[in-house]
Amino acid sequence: MDKYICGICATIYNPELGTPDENIAPGTAFEDLPDDWRCPICGSSQDKFTKLSQEKFDELQQKGIGKFL
């Protein structure tokens, strides 16, 4: 499943994990998030998120860049 990064605060939404604190179940694709879902860190709307390739996600994770949900 595709992962997305917030262009404001670099929070990464990983659909494999969801956001249980917000009642978003693991396995919920970004496209299936409720319309009113916002970044749990900075409050940005979904249009501030961009899709990450798996390569870029792995690179960011290895470098410790980004806030992972």
C-alpha cells in the first residue's frame, strides 16, 4: 500500500499501521480516509500529503527523517 508524507511537518501516513488513536484501522488506504481526516501532528488537510515511493520511504526510514505514525 502507498505511503504518504505531509508536506508541512513530514509526518508519514503508513496505511499498514493506520492511526488507531484516531480510530483509523490498520490497512486503511490513504484514499479511504474520511474526508475530514487531517494530519494528526500539524492538522494539515489531506491535500498537503504526497505519495512516497517504497524506495523513498525506505530511504527516509533509514536516515531517520520524517515522523512516522
